Amino acid sequence: MAHDEQTPHPHDHSPEHAHGHGHDHGADHGSDRGPVADASVRVARVSDAPAVGLVQAVVYREAYAGTLPDEVVAQFEPRVFTNAWRESLTNSPSRDHLLLVACAGEQVVGLAAVGPSTDPDGQEAAELLVLAVHPEARRQGHGSRLLHAAVDTARGRDRHLLAAWVLADDDRTRAFLTAAGLETDGAHRERVIDADGTTAREVRLSAGLAPEDG
């Protein structure tokens, strides 16, 4: 899941970029360890920006290692993401943008960002812009809880479809989203990911959002 115009890369610190780049890197693919005490998902606060920035930097460095040049991966620094999220949480790009955080007790261990799709065919779609869980907090259900909360958020904004862009070779993420009900819909793109024009091939997954019973 990603978004060209909204990716918080080091060369672009604009507010809207804090909501971008929704690759499901580090999503919690399973819950083998069983339930986690005091695990929760809530709407992010401005004060969460440093924790969110740290999680995103760690996850992105891990996800892109071997895919992007080392010098590009090295630019994924917590400070860059923290500054972008602080600005975005202070001045949201739109009422349809929302950042959710997964917590283990009081500690933020994951994030999910939802926003309106800007794809030409995405008028009724919400986009899962970011879904990431810190490596040390995986397989505890945080990713699934974040995804469920993202779906509820999209429904609450009267969106009828949830879309997510993933790296074409990220089989693990695709499997996680497919198991959750999203399917590849045939859309693909080459996304520019740094100031030098480096690109990454992505495919889109999507799922219809049926109204909740009752």
C-alpha cells in the first residue's frame, strides 16, 4: 500500500506526506503468542508522533533493505517521519485522513493510516496508506486489530471499498491482506520513491465494504 503524493520520504516533509506510503511492512501476520495484555487500538494524538516515527523508520528500513540502494534506505530516519506526522496530526490533510495506533499497554507499537483514494477509479474507496508493526511486537494480533479498525474507519466515512498498494514482490504482505479478504484487482504502477527517480513496482489489492449488520 503506498501513495505517490503522500509518501513521507526524507526529501519531502510536507504535511500530506505523513499519511502516505501504506505498504503493510511489518504488519502482524498472525497471533501465535496468543492474546496480549492491554493491547488496544486508538486514534493517534500529536504526542504520539515520536513513537510513530520510530516504528515507521524501523519497519521501512527493514522492508526496503535489498530493494532500494543502501543510501536511500539510510534516509528513513525517525526524525523525518516524526516531523511529518507531527505536522499532519496538527493540520490534517482532510477530514477523511485518520491515523490509528496499536498499543501494548501505553507503548505505541504499530500504526495504520487511512485516507481517501486518489486513484482515477477510487471515488468510493478509502485507501490504507500505512500499516506497520514494530518487529519486536509482531505476531501478537496488532496488525489484525489495526486492519479491522481501518475498515471501521472507512465504513464510518461512507466508503464502499478499501484499497491498498503493496510492493509487487512482497508476498508476505499480500498473503496477510488476502487472508483478510482483499484481492488483487489488476491495477499496478511504478511509484517514484526518492528524489533521484528510483521506482518500485506496486500492485493494488481491494475489497468491498459491506455495511455492518444492524
